[in-house]
Amino acid sequence: MKKFLQVLLLLILPLVLVGCETGQEGFVEEDNVNPDKILRILDTWERSGIGTHLNSGTDIGPLFKFGVEGLYQYIRSTDEIIPMLAEDLPEHSEDGLTTTITIRENAFWQNGDSFVAKDVWAFYYLNHTTITNYLLSVEYEGDKTVILNWNPNRVPVNAVKDLLIAQDTQGSVAFSEFRTYANEAFRIVSESEDISSNSTTWGAFNKFSKGELLVALTANLNAYRAHKSSWFVGTGAFQLEKESPTQLILAKNSLHWNAENIGFEKIYVYSSADNNQAFSLLSNNQIDYMDGLATVDTLEAILAQNKQLVHLKMYDPGSMGVLFNMEKEIWTDEVRLAFQYIFDREEVKNAGNPFAITSWYPMMGMAESEAQKWMSTEGFASLPKYSHNPQKAEELLIQANWTKQNNVWYDHNGKEINLTIGTVRDHPGQSQSALAIQAILTSFGIKSSIKMTDHGAFMANSQMKNSTYDLNVYWTDLNMSFSYPSGTYKFFEGVTSPILHVNTYPTDYEVTELAGRVNEMFDGRGSKFTDENGKVNFSTFVDNFYVHEGDDLKTLVDIYNHGFADKLWGIQMYQNVTGSFINASRILGVPLKDLWMENRNVTTVPEVNSKAFYDVARTNLIFGNGAIVVHGLYQPNATGFSNLVNTISIG
């Protein structure tokens, strides 16, 4: 029987030891430190009330990790797929047109009803997630068998099918609760027009709703989201016991399919106003887990004060750096090229995240490790790389008709350069990198000021038309989805392209599926994918990467990554490394024990595709939600639980 799926990564990186040995003393083991069997974490949620189901439009915070679940859980950064409500991995037909999923016999809703295949049917017809763009229909056979029928004109490769299924939270729609809306959604979809096989239009279940049907579909969706149930609709291992603006208490769900292997009885969830408060909670042993990093001094201080904590490191599929606001006339091709040479990126990396991996590439659509994985060998090797060369930068700026007087730079109009830098205040990597970037610019003769705000204000200010920000210190490339290459391009389309203010199609464009989308051309590199001018438009293929594999996929990634690099829209400073603070006294089963027993600040980043690579990634609740707790890989340090950790495997 298959236990779990690890989508093989093509890039095998050597074991990386990243800087900053802290000298923290090793770990001292104690027994029965957590006799109450409580897990204490930080999270955010809707302070005015969580709502009664996942899709009610409110932030359900920790209930997304522990209260609802999908057929599977995929682990971001490793693409490991772990069965949850499903008995095993999906089974695909030989012709690739159908996929069959078997639901666990002992899967129940928290109200006691059995979780059945019709619930999955209802989830998809109501929510129209990404996978529905590739499906013709969802069917059910009895109570425990789900059948997905794929659109023969847009069949993803099997590995992508698994990931598309695994990213959805199917255990959030009970047909018995949402029957009226699910049936109405199915009726509307069934009566909508089929999309022709040669059309570039995308639609759920290969249908295109318009006119009265579109109005009805929207009204039904809004009614479904506004629905108030008498219980929080979920199948998860924990259910809401207490709710307040500052604390949630989740209690173990005795009906859960894996209840007997879940050692924690309750999860206490606290809120935090900022990083300083979060770090204080860690230091004072008030929480057991927090994802992310801190500056070296802060991390050392936290570990020194709370000797029960360990900190593990892991790769993050994203790069931090500079994004130019292309609305500003200052950013000519020559100037953007010059800026590639201004910065000592190692210095910026050390300020923002000393555990990260320095990059000397421009913004190129994805982090370096993903680029090396998905591009052809020749394509990756020919990507432009830059260096710290202030003299070269000066030469290029002079060619752009900039002048320097008394160590102060002036633009081609003779106006003194004074840049406004936007960044996120509460992200240490971004805020500290921004300060380092400002210091380097000052030394180079370019004046600047920094505007630090919370993330929401940063997004609003940076993406607005005529933004006051000249450049932004933020994610240049980030994959928030599974690592098939289009994930990072979709992040560009939805998040970074508005920050960059690149060209877009008019919102009333005659080709409706392109209206408002990115309109930027890349060199087609002589491939079969080019138009009559030898170009490829960003929006032409970004939605159908999933149907490509092998050499065709590598060719497309080469085109896109070289296209990004040629545009010089930004500067990669470093590929991020993130981490997990974990209380290894209160939690049993924390990986890399041989390392944190010697030094609680584990500076080893496990090599890609190693067992440790998967083990450590699971510890991050952002990457894997609550799978590590739900499957019993974590247990409370209480009497009788030490042996249970070693007897549980995922699957």
C-alpha cells in the first residue's frame, strides 16, 4: 500500500551549513513536561467572529489548520502528499481521463454525520477551485468513491492532478448542510454553454455562464457564503471550544478518523500584535511553536531565555529583493541595469536573513533552486548573473545621463535623486533588508527614505496607481502553491505584477479572458511556442503549464525565466530560508534530534529530497497545516506517549 507521495525533485542540493553558530548549549531532556497534553500556538483570526464555515468570508485562522481538512494535505516546498480524508493516493486511469479516490470508512463530520463522496461533489460545484478548470465533471459512486472526469483538451499530467486535488479543502462542505446551494450550482453549471475545444477561454467544468445564468450563479454563491450553520462545518481533528478576540481553545474531536493516535487534547491559540510580542511569548515559554526566523541577536536571546526551544531551518521557495515601480520614468533600461551592480547582496542577505542563500540574479520569475530544477541545463546556465561592482554601476548611470556631484546623484533632468522605498514593517527579512539597501544607496550617493507599514497597507500603497513608492523591498519571486513552475508565475500575476505596474490588457479588452491581465512579451527563444514575431506573451501559457511536461515544460520555463530576467524588473538579493521555533520539551517527535541535542539553533538546512528535508518541512504549520499533529508525528511529552511517536507513520 502506498504510504505517501513524494514528488521527486530533479535538483539534489548538497547539505548546506548556513552561518552563525550561536554557541547555545545543547538540549536537556525531561519527562512529563506536558501532562495536560496542550499545544500552544500563535495565529490570527477574525476578531469579530470566525463564522460557521470555511467559505463564509471570515478569517478562520487555526481552524484552517486543525478544524477543516482535505482529502489530502500537500506540504509546501516539498510537494509531499499526505492522505487525510482519503484512504490512499488517487488512482488514475491509463488514458488519463478519470481519477478515482476512495474516502476513509471512518471519516466523519464533527456533527457525527459520515463524510461521503457527495460532500466532495458539493464542494467542487460550489467552489470552482483551480482544478475545476481541468474537469468535465465530478461524480460519486456510493458513499465512499469519488470520480473526477478530466477535460480531454486540458488534461494535466498525473503528478499535477495529485497536487491540484491535494491543495483543496474538500472537508468544508457538507452536502446535508448546503444541499440547496449545491443543487442550484449544479443546475446552473449544467445549463451553461460548453466551451469549444479550440477556445482559449477557461471555465469550471468546461462551462461558460453568462446572462441570467451568471447572475444566478453569483447570487447562489453569495447565499452559500452567507449561510449560517448551527455548527462549524468541518471534519478536522480539533473543534472550537472557546472563542474570544485574544484566545481560541480547540478541543480534540473524538470522532476524527485518527483520534486514537492524536495525543494532544487541546490547542490553545493566542494572538500577537507584532513580532516583538510574539518573540516575548516564545521567550517566556507561553507558546510551543512559531514559524519563521528572527534576527540572529533576537534568535539567540530567545533560545537563551527559553531553554526548552529549538529552532530548525528549511528552504523556502521564494526570493527577497527589490521591485522597481515601472510607472516611474526614472527606471530606464540603463538605470535598472546599473542598479543590478550597486548592491553587495551578501551584506543585504546578512541583514535580512543571515541563514539565507545569496543570489546574484535579477528577478527571474522563481527562486534559484526552483529555476535550476525546472529549466533546461543550458537555459539555467545562460541566465544573466551580476556582481557587486559600483564602478560598473557608475559607468552605466553616466551613460543614462545621470550625473554625480559632491557624492550626490542627479537624474538626466538634473534633479537630485531621492527614492522612496516601500516595505513591510513586521517582516524582519523585508524591513531589515530595506535598511541595508538604504545604507548602501546612501554610501553610493543616492538619497532615499523608507516607508514601513503593515502588510495590508504596503500592498494597497504599492499597487495603487501613481504610488509614491519608487521601489519596494519585498518578495521578488515566491511560490505559495505547489512547486510545479506555474505557481510562482501565478504569484507574479496576482501580487508582484501590480507592485511593478507592468503592462496589462484593458479591462474591457475584446478577448474577455485576457481583460485586465498581464500584457508583456518575452523572447520565444526560437521555440514552437512563439507567435509570428518570435515572441511569447506572458498570459498565453501561464494557465496551462499543467498540461506540459518533459522538454516542452523546460522550454516554456526557459522562455519565461529568461523573459523575466531580460526585463530587469527587480533584483534578487537572496533565496529565503525559513524555520520553526519548537518547544522540544513539551512536544515529542521533533526531527533532527541528534543536532538540536548539541545546539538548539540548528544551522543545517537539510538537503533536498533527503528524509530530513521532508521531516523538517512538515514541522512548519504554514507549509503543512496540522498534518504533523493529526497523523501523530508530534505527541505531548506526557506519561505514556514517548513510545507512540516511534510507532506512527504517515498514510
